[in-house]
Amino acid sequence: RLLNEQDQEVHLATLAERNRIAREIHDNVGHILSRGILLLGAIRTVSEDQTIAPQLQMLAETLDSAMAKMRESVHDLHDDSIDLRHNLEEIMAELTNFTIETDLALENEIGREEKLAVIGITKEAVTNILRHSTGDRVKVILHQNPGFITLSISDNGSVSEKDRSRVQQGLSEGIGLANIRERARSCGGEAYFYMDDGFTVYVRLARK
């Protein structure tokens, strides 16, 4: 239930921002284009100079094309897609006392469920780093392959032998690490935790 609520919060926040932008484009740019189209129609109606008729026709077609593109963009903004890069950057901005290194392969589209999983896992990992890490560097790597996505989030903090042993035995994962495992499994994947030279969360998600 908590995972679903967190995903819904991310989704609703993204939709609200996209809808705000769509309204601004529709109200401002759409109004200007509509006014331009009306003015051009009036000019074409009263103009008797046939030498500029072809240019006026080209201008009319250009304005009509711009209006169509604007409407298409507004429609796309109302779509429920999620800006993965923006969400990841917002989460990593919380690491104010860490040097952050990223390698994010976002050239290809990622499905909505996988995006939500990546966002949720990154949020959990960053929360754990803020609470427990003794380090000062964080590295986030997101790679895409035809059948799966891999995400690695690591810090250079020290891990005691006691905590190392308990995590390896699954005795001290707590809610955060358990949530990471659950999110990975919800996408047909697995999560792994490594404690060499710091703490690393590594997940592999199946692509749909």
C-alpha cells in the first residue's frame, strides 16, 4: 500500500506540472496564433493585390501548421508520461553534502511501471544514504539493454562487520531495503546489496 501511495504521489505531481504547462501554452500561445489567423483571414478578404496572394496563402498554411503543432504538444503534455530524468535529479538534489556522479542512459523510452520502480528505488536508496552513510560520494548508474534495465546506487561510506553480516543474512534490511526488493520484483527483477568499499544497491528490472 505504501509503495502504491508513493508511486501515486509521484504520478500526480508530474501530471499537475504537465497540465499547468499545457494550460499556459493553450491560453497564451494558442490565443496569439488564433488572433494571427483571424487577422490574416481579414487581410486576404479585403486585399485586391493578387501579386501577394501566394505569399498570403503560404502564411496561412504556416499559421495553420503552427496551430496544429501547438494542439498536438498540448495533447502530449496532458499524457500521463513521467519525466524520469527530472524526477531523478530532484531526488539526487537532496544529497547536498555528497559529491554525485551519474551515468544515466535515458536515450530510449522506458515503460511507466519501470520508471516508477526506478524512481521509487532511487528514493529509498537516497533516504538510506542520508540516514546511514558515513561517506561523501554517491554514484548513480542507469543502463538499458533490450530485455532489462539495471540501476546501481552506491556510496563510499563504511559498513561495520556486524551490519554487513546482518544484511547478508537478511536480518537487518528494514523497510527501505525490503521496499527496494519488492519494487524490483514487481517488474520481474531482483535487487542485490553489496558492501565492498561502501554500500551498493543494484537492481535489474525486466522490460515489458
